[in-house]
Amino acid sequence: QQKVQQSPESLIVPEGGMASLNCTSSDRNVDYFWWYRQHSGKSPKMLMSIFSNGEKEEGRFTVHLNKASLHTSLHIRDSQPSDSALYLCAASMWAGNTGKLIFGLGTTLQVQP
Amino acid sequence: EAAVTQSPRNKVAVTGGKVTLSCHQTNNHDYMYWYRQDTGHGLRLIHYSYGAGSTEKGDIPDGYKASRPSQENFSLILELATPSQTSVYFCASGDALGGLNQDTQYFGPGTRLLVL
């Protein structure tokens, strides 16, 4: 069973619309969450990270974290065709401090012009 | 931005052959990682290293060896390649700083490996 689960598996939004992606960890040892974006044929690049309860905004991107439920969400407002990509959620633990990431399977976002 | 390079970018190998994938980073990161990415399985950690001379098993180490001869270089070795090892392989580097000073991992461009 995936320790990091993402939903939906795929998402289509119109240009200018809002995209909402979800991620939950089943491992209670998780302390940190990351969102990566991977365009087709490219490598993953970190988009945002969140370590504390609450919300964090950077431009058109907002992440939320509820540490009690180990749930994070990524919201993209005013979506652009260039946002079309695979969005990966990753989690890591403070314990051991190896920096190891556990990745979900991802959400494929398609923004239609 | 952190720079991680991989070679080769594409590789075709024969079953039973030896394959070496190389990774080089110029950011002086202590940690380096090897992942493979497959549809339906996502990114999975094969081996990682916390410094020159060290290698640690990740989640799917069977059939793979790793070598970290220096801070900058980290290799993944398939001694006897099998078709099931056909995949896209990513190397990444980063620092595990602890607490709220967590740094991200920076990924290389990937190597597409086809084992026939």
C-alpha cells in the first residue's frame, strides 16, 4: 500500500480555472511535505514545501497542511497551459534525518486553453 | 539552482550485461539518491548515500549496487541487467539539515534505460 496517496489521479481544468490536488500520508511518522512538478519528459522540480500546520502562498500556488490528519493540498489559481504536468507529493520524516522522500503516484493535471 | 548531471542520457543494454549509470553534482550536497520511475509505481528509492564512501539501501535495492567514490559522484550499477530493470532512472542530491531547515532534493535530467 502506498504510504503517500494522491487524488485525483488526473484532473482537467480550463485555462484560468482553479486546480485542487490532494495528498495524504498513512505513516504517522511523517513530518514534512513537498510538492514537485514534473513536465513530460523532464525531471521533477520542487514547487513548494510545507512543514507546519496552516497555509503557505507563493504567487498562484497555495498549499495547506493539516498535520493531525497528515493531509496536504495544493491549489493552483488562474491555471495556465504551462501548468499541465504531473504533480508529485512527497513526504519525509525528521527521525533518522536521512532526507529520504516517499513519493505518491502523482496527479496528472491538464489545463485546456 | 543546484546542478545535477547524469550520463548516459539513454542506454540500451542486453540481458545479463553490466550497466553503470553515473551522476555528478556540483553543489557540495552530502546526500545523493538514485530513484527509478515507472508508470503505476511512481518514484522509488533504490540506494542513497550520505557522503563519500557510504551507500545505503533504499526501498528497492535488489539487483542494484551503488558507489560513492567522492562527494560529487554517485554511480548505480546493474551487474546483471534484466528486462524488468527497463525504466527511467533519476539521480538527486540534497542536504538533510534537520528540523525546519529541510532542504529539497534536486534531480538530474534522468537516464532512460532499455534492457533487451
